[in-house]
Amino acid sequence: SARVSSGPWLSLSSTMSSESLRKRAGKGSNSSVSSPVETIPAETSKWRKAFSRGAKWEKDEIKDVLHWIRQSIALVIGLICGVLPIMGMAGSLGFAVVGGGLVYVYAMAYMKLEEGVLGGSHLSILTEALWPAYATFLLTWIVSYTLVHFS
């Protein structure tokens, strides 16, 4: 039979029905319990954990993931501001509000970080890797604006 594997902790046969899975887990066929939450082993990479809700984090991993998430957001917002003819403070404020808001919501709701995990208040989450991301945003905004509107 065909097998679907997503790592050493999860290996299910594709031919098993949901009822046989419930019976195998010790639950009756009329159980209204939802599927079990996937347990992430400690040796899992930080990028796999970045897309797994509520994983356990080391401080350096948090900083790396927040840095690259913020860089990705800055790149996208810079492209949007460049393609749409957004100029001046509106673009910078848009980056600060949207970029900061998305990173904060990701860190608090998805990563489930607690206050003080980066050595300060919630402000430390908002300012983590802010300036490199702002530089990425400005570079992307200027280049995309120039290419789209001055070619």
C-alpha cells in the first residue's frame, strides 16, 4: 500500500479510513474528538517550526525567524508600494503599521510567544530586525517604483 510520510513522527497509510484511525487510537467510531495535534520533535528545523503553531522555541531561533519573516514582509510591501505609485510618508507609515502589525500578530498568536521572551517587553518583538527590514523595504520600493513608472 502507498505510504505518506512527513517525517519520522508521522507516517500513515493512505488506505486507512478515518474510522480505522479512530479505532486504532482507542476511540469509538462515534467519537467527536478532532484529529490529534502533531507533535514536533526537538531536533526539527526552525523553518519547519516557523509554520507549526505553538512550537517550543530557543531565543536565537526566535530572532532568526522573526528577522526573515520581517524581511519577507518588507520585500512584499516594498513591491506593492513601488508598483502602486505610493510616495512619501504614506509608504513608510504603511510599512511600519502593516509590517509591524503582521510580525506582532505572527509572534503572539501563531508562535505563542510570551512577554519578555526576547529580554524585554512586547516592544522587543516589534523592533527585532526592524532596521534591516526597513532598508530592504526602501530598496525594493525605490527600485520597483523606478522600473514601473520611469521605464
